[in-house]
Amino acid sequence: MYKFTTINENETQRLAKQIGEKLMPNDVLTLDGDLGAGKTTFTKGLAEGLAVKRTVNSPTYTIVKEYKGRIPLYHMDVYRLEDSEEDIGFDDYFNGEGVTVIEWSQYILEFLPEERLQINIEKIDEERREIKVTPHSDHLNELCKELKL
Ligand SMILES: Nc1ncnc2c1ncn2[C@@H]1O[C@H](COP(=O)(O)OP(=O)(O)O)[C@@H](O)[C@H]1O
Ligand SMILES: [Mg+2]
């Protein structure tokens, strides 16, 4: 597990961007943390690293939004699936051409692949966040070794 403390949203995005630059098709990232922790902010940085041109926003009304980049980004917010046990075809995304990012992954634990990059964000105060990054594959572990704030 790798631990970072960021002091503002730019720093969170800078960290996420480094990850985005190194992601490969079929990589899955989980983002967990309270409302306002910075999951969507992190995704914006990730998207920048994936060379996504459009602005990334919370997929509030749809569960998944797809963005074009160097490779596609599938951005999910599964908050509304809490307790539903509904499978919206997760495997098609996980095995697709792109990278999947899942906000509130704690609600779909049973559907998550074993190999994934687990990110937990905790609010320390208004501007500081503790970001824990836990890789669950060799490739993701290599990627994490190069991260620095
Ligand atoms: N260090 C930081 N990292 C990320 N976001 C931060 C940080 N400091 C302040 N913020 C603010 O916290 C909020 C995070 O919101 P958001 O990313 O939508 O959270 P979530 O998706 O987890 O609900 C944003 O308004 C952002 O500007
Ligand atoms: Mg969000």
C-alpha cells in the first residue's frame, strides 16, 4: 500500500494524472471515500493522464459515462446501486478496450475483478486528503512504484 497526503485538489489531480498516463486497456480502478472526499476530482486527473479532452463530471443520472482518450475511459458512479445487487454488465466494461474507474466500488464488491487498483481517499480537513493506493496485480504494482507527489 502506498500512502500520499495531498494539500489541495491540484495535487490530487497531479497524482491521478501520473496513474492515468500509465494505465492500459482492461485496468480497473476503484475509488472509495465519503461524499466530497475527492473521487471525481481524482478521476478528472486520471482522465487528463489518459488524454481525454472532454470535461469529466460526476455521472449522476447515468451510472456509466464513456470518454474518448488515448484509450477509452469508462467512468462509473455506482452509489445508486447500493444494496441492489444489480449487474449492469460490468464485465463488458472490465474486458473492454478501455480503463474502468468506479466511484463507490464498495457497493458492487461482488462484481469487482481481483486485479484492480484500489484507491481510498480520506478527508483530513478542508484541503488535505489522505490517499491510499493499493495495487492488486504485478503491472499495477510496477506503476505505483513510480508515483511521486
Ligand atoms: N486535496 C484535495 N483533493 C481533492 N479534492 C479536494 C482537495 N481539497 C479540496 N478538495 C475539494 O473537495 C471536493 C471533492 O469533490 P468530489 O471530487 O466531487 O468528491 P467525491 O466525488 O468524492 O464526492 C471538491 O470541491 C474539491 O475542490
Ligand atoms: Mg463523485
